[in-house]
Amino acid sequence: MDMLRVWPIVCEFGIGAILCIVGIWCGLRGGYLNLKNAEDRRLLLILVGGYFFMLGIMCIFTFLSPNWANGGTL
Amino acid sequence: MIAQAIGGNLDYAVMLGYFVAVLGFGLYFGRYTRTTKDFFFGGQRFSWWLIAFSCVATVVGSYSFIKYSAAGFRYGISSTQSYLNDWFWMPILVLVWLPIVYYNKITSVPEYLESRFDRKTRIAATVIILFYIVGYIGINLITLGRTLHTLLGWQVMTGAIVTAVAVALYVYIGGQTAVIMTDLVQGIILLVAGMGLFAAAIYHFGGFGDFWALLPRAHKYAFSEFNAPPKFSFIGIYVQDGLANTGALMLMHQGFIMRFLSLKSVKDSRRMVVCWILVLAPLAAIATSCGGWIAKALVKNGELVTEPGDSFVKAAHFLCAPGVFGFVLAALTAALMSTADSLINAVSAIFVNDIWRPYIKPNSDDKHYLRVARITSLAAAALGLALVPIFMKDTIYGAHSMFTAAVTPPVLVAILFGITWKRYTPAAAFVTIVGGAILIGLSFVWPDVLVGPFDFGMGPDSYKFMRALFGLLAAGTLGVSVTWFTKPKAAEKIKGLVAGTQLDAMRRFKGGTPNRRPGEKVRLITRFDPKLAGQNVVIVPQSALDKMAADPGDLLYASHIRWWYGGLRSVHVKAGTPIESKDENIVRISPEDAASAHFTEGQQVVVEKIM
């Protein structure tokens, strides 16, 4: 596996996870993000889901897409 | 750049027609601008989808099509990586920054910095932010100048002047409402043109597989290599664009703050952000970059000869029929106008709210400030034009990257620490901004000493990107160090201005305890009641209050029943105490509130609870 292609994912989604955790933690402090509220629970789900959606897209276009149409492995 | 003009008369006619139509559209919305609140914030009334399109149109500048297509031609689909960093900032934006800005009715970043820290921090930030926005205007103008040079053979400066005059004119008259409404049109056009071009290319090559097979293998990765090449490495792009530039767009870009404040509620901001970042931004990434990918495939197929900088225009010219090519050129124009208009309006807002109103002429009436705002819009466009000759010395990508990497880190760090860290002190904020800016300035004098250690082995070619990392670390270190040795502001004084106290800001905004119980929208018929004049209150039946889960004193929002108005005809009001009445579907509203919302008597409106 070519680590020069893997490190970008680790770096972007690692630092991204820290930013997301800081934001969610800051929302939970003081009760602005109130998980008893259905709307807020949905928002949290969307924020976490969006993160994994982006991760999935990036993995597809790193590990799979280069092999489409012309074969070969990473 | 290519020397000869390309395109036919029909293309130029379509482009000119579009230019005139947008100008007229913007000028039409001037009638919705009566106060500085309307001029800067569109009256805080718009729906999430309208602002989502507006944000995309603002993010996609004219430089985007040229810059990202050139990168797409050279490096492949990794040209989209700049657009795919935004999601990570969403929790901080939606859960911290937006509620703080919106509920405290903060009109600019410098105003926030004075409330959170002190006046000297506000002044320092004002200087840097004005420099940042005016520079951005210059970059946008030079890009269109260069594009018009390619297309029409005009001098770069002539193209820049023509577009600057057009944009300044409709911002002058229409303000933020004109900006938002024209951005909706321009956002749609630039997405349709870009995606349409991509679809035409797939059709031309005989399917996605055939197109994909024509791209070199190295062009098929979402990210470029970690530290290669120096001018387009992942780490360089990430620190300059993913951290410094995206952070600045979210937290310190006055144009975006004004968009957020134009929303009818903070709840709408959540929908807006999801639509913008998860749906529209990826589409915009494809729309702006695909010209380069298509050109690369056409070159491989032996059908086209082009340089990276011309790849978008040449690929579009190759694939489009006469007239359709003009539509694509209109998208380029749209991208320029929709970004420059926001920036010009933003400079005006900062000048009036952070310089003119507090220091030069306080306590004047709103008409005076509106006049100053309009004149400042013209001056901002002129200043941007003055910078065009300076930026002409570099490539667009280079000028844009160098500029954002150098200017944004200190203020970005000060805002980020300010909203997330209660202990962060006023002295530390000032040192972060001023000291950070000085250190970044010194990095131009001694680049090898200061930026060199952060270049990941890439050398001087990477400095214009890696300067962002140096700036973020330098400003951050200064901020943290000074915080430990200085006294923070009293907790009481920063209530509502820092994470953990957003509910205090909500209480202050409403003037009471927020009502967050879930409720429904109701449809009611307006009836004018002069007795309610000056109270900003409406009387709705008890049954309607029950359906909305609202109580007397709650903040309501009444709007036109046609959703596609996007809140253009709407008003925020407070719920009054219901009175006994036979009419169960009547909302009593003062004539002045109705006029502000452009309601007529007997009209059906939708009413919903905000909080």
C-alpha cells in the first residue's frame, strides 16, 4: 500500500475528528445541544453521518477508483 | 493564456444578455432595502435553501473555474480536495459560532472581538479583515479580467473595470437582498453550466468508463501525494485551504457572517449548512474542476491542444454549440459577480459598523449610515481594482494561496480560541492577532528560517502554502503562552460569547426563556390592527398557539404562503396574549409590520414559532 496516499486520509480525518469533537463538546456544554430534544439528536446524527460519508467517498476515490477501467492494485 | 479571442457573436450576445439580466435583477431588489439592517443583513428573514445557494455562489469565485480546472488538468480529481474540507468545521460553526453571532446580534467579527475581549483587539482585527476582503475582491477582478482577455481580447484592466462597475452598481442600490437574490440565480447557473459540461463530456467520450480510462492513473486519486509535488501537495493544500482558508470562510469572512445573519432562524442554519456542504459544495467541486479533467482526456484522445490555464475555456468551447458556450461563459461571469458582490457588501458593513459608527460619526440616524454604506460599496470596488496590477505578477492559484495563507491565521486563531476557551484572555487575543501578523510578515523576510522547518521536505516552492501552518502554529503558541500569564475576563462579562453559554445568548435575544418545544406551522389570514403599532406583536388564536406549541411572548415568524419566495416577504414578531374571537383563523398584525413583510390585508400567511 502506498502510504503517501494513505497519510492524507489519516491527516485530514484525524484533524477533522478533533475539530468535530471540539464543536460537539462545545455544543453539549451548557445544554445548547440537548440530546433529550429529537431535533438535536438528529443534528448530531447528521454531523457524525456526514463525517463518515465523506470518509467513505475519500476511501473509494483512493483505494478503488484508480483501479477502475484499467485494472491493477494500489 | 491563448492570444486570440474565441467564441462567436451568439456566445457574446448570450453572455451580455445574462450580464444585463443579473444587473436588472439586482437593481429590482433595491426596493426591499430601506434600512442598514436590510442593506447588510437582508432583514434576517431568508429561508435555508436560498442562503445555501447564496453561500455556494459566494464560495465559487470566478477564479475557481480557472484555478481548479488548471489544477484538474495538471493533477486530476485531487483538484476537488479544497472543497471537501468544510464538513469538519460544521460542528463548531453550527453549535458554537452561529448561535453566538446570531443571538448576540453581532454584525461583524471585530464587534465580536470587542465584546469578547477589548477595543484594541477589535481595531487590530478590523485592519486585517478589511485587508483580507479587499484583497479577495482584487483576486476576483483580476481573474475575470484575464478571462475576458482570453475570450474577447480585452485588456485585463478593462475587463476588471467593467465587471467592478456592474457589481458595485447593484450592491450600491440593492444591498444584501440584491446580493442574495442574484446569488441564487448565479449559484444555479454556475452549477448547471459546470455539471452540464461534465455530462456533455461523458456523452462525447461514450460513457464514464471511457472518459475515466483516458485519465492517467495519477489523476484518479481524491488527494494528491502527502508531500509532492511542492506546489500541489496534500499537506500544503490542506493547511492553506482546509485549515486556514476554510476556517476563515466559516469564522471570519464577513460575507458569510452576513449570510448567516440573513437567515430567519438559527434552526434554519442547520438545514442550510447540510445542504451547502454535503450537497451543493461537492457539486460545485465537480463543476469548477471538470473542465480540466475533460481537457486532459481530450488531449489524450488527440482532439485538443491546450495549456492548463486555458483548459476550462477550451474544453467548453470544444464541447458546446454556439450560444451554449455563451451560457458557460455566463457561468464564469456569474461566479465573479456572486463572489465580488458579497465581498463589496462585506467591506461596506465593516467600514460602517466598525469604523464610521463607533469612531467617526456616532448617534446619527439610519439614513446617514445607509448613505455611507452605499458610498463605501463603490469605494471597496475601486480599492479592489487598485490591487489588480499587484496580483497580475503571479498565477491566480499562486496569488490566492499566498494571500490567504499569509493573512488569515492570526484572526482565525483568535476567534477559534475566543469562542471555545473561556480562559483565553484579552491580552492574549491582542498578541495573537498583532504578534501573529508580525511573525507572518517576518516569514517573508526570512522564509527559510521561519517557514522552512514546516515544509515537510518540499523546499521553497511550498512556502506560499506552508506559511499557513507556520502562521497557525505561531499565532496559537503566542495565544496559549500569553493566556497563562494574564488575567481572563470575568465570566459574567463573557456570558453568551463563549461555548457553554449559548443558552444565555438565546435568552438575551428573546428577552426571556427560549421555548424549544416542537410545534407545527399554522396558516392564518392577516387582519390589520392599528392598536398593535410600535409593539412588534401579533395576536393569534389560542388554537394556533397550541398547534405551534407557543406561549404569549414567544418569537414567531410570519411569511408568505409561497415557499419559493424564500422569506423575502416575511417578518419576525412576538406572540401577544390571545383574545376571545369568533374568527379562529385570523392573525392581527400592525400595519407597519405588515408593510415590512409586504403583506396585504386578508392575505393568507404561514406562521411558525422560532423560540
